[in-house]
Amino acid sequence: MIEVEVKLPITDPDMIKKKIQEIGFKEACFVEERDTYFDNAHGEIRANGEALRVRETKDQSTGEIRAQINFKGKKLDAQTMTRKELETGVEDGKICRNILQAIGYSPAAPEVVKERQMLQKDGMTACLDHVYGLGDFLEIEILVDSETKREESFCQIEVILNRIGYQLSDTVRTSYLTMIQKRRERLKK
């Protein structure tokens, strides 16, 4: 799969939620996500612009927890967070993390924790994220199964951004992990 995605820092999540609901997005779920990123001893995964993570997702309404392992390839363009993505569920996130460590992968600090309100419309997902230690963001994404559908999806996302008063130039291409790490480095100085 290819995840066509943009990430936008926001200051008023309630206003953004109202705007995306006005254009037809419907609430899907409210979750807490805990992401542990991993790399090999040489740091090659992140150095290559890729990501390997174990995510645990807790549904805030039911308390149900599910886990998955996810690999994201290099970004496919210079404007968005679009990447090839491989993902599958795992029975136990802790055991999955322990397996990765046992075969030589190390967790990157810190764990990324966020509250995520997901809204959906016509195959698009809008995520209102509150990332602990970082702030609020809107992610808009579409999963496609071929390279030919990527450009069309990118255009759909750009239309949504424009309808809520933003441009592609307002988005960021940096992962939450990297943003948190850079913020911590600045605070140490």
C-alpha cells in the first residue's frame, strides 16, 4: 500500500474539526496511540528516511487495545509524507518489541504518545492529533494500492486543505519522533 499523507500543525483543533465536518467528514473513533520506533545498530533505517515501529492503539470508548508492526519506506515526493507502507497486526505489542530487541534492533527514544480523533470521508481519513510534548496536528491521508492512484489522491488532499483554509506549503514533512527529539535537544541547550 501507499499512504498519501500530509501533516499540518494546528492551533485550534475544535475549529479544524468543525471545518472538516462541514465538508462531510464523520467521526470514526477516538484512540490513544503509543509508537515505539526501532533502528538497527548502525542507525540505517532512520538514516535511509524509513521507519520501523510497533504501535499500540487503545480505543478510548471501549478500552480495547490492539497492536501492529509497521514499516514505512522512503518519502516518495518532496511535498508530502507519502510513503510505501507495510503493516500487520500483532497479538502482543510488548512481545513484538522484545522480539525486535532480541534480534538486534534498538528502540528510539522517546516513545511517541498521542490522542487521535479520526474522521472519515470517501476513503480519506482526517486525524486530529494531540501529541504529548509537541502539540496539535491535522493529518489527512488516503491509502492507495498503486502508484497511478497516488497523484489523484494527492490532489484530493490538497482540495481538502484548501477548503479548510490552508495550503500545501503550511504542512510539514517531519515525523513526530524527529520533532520531539529536536525539541528536546533545543531545550537541553
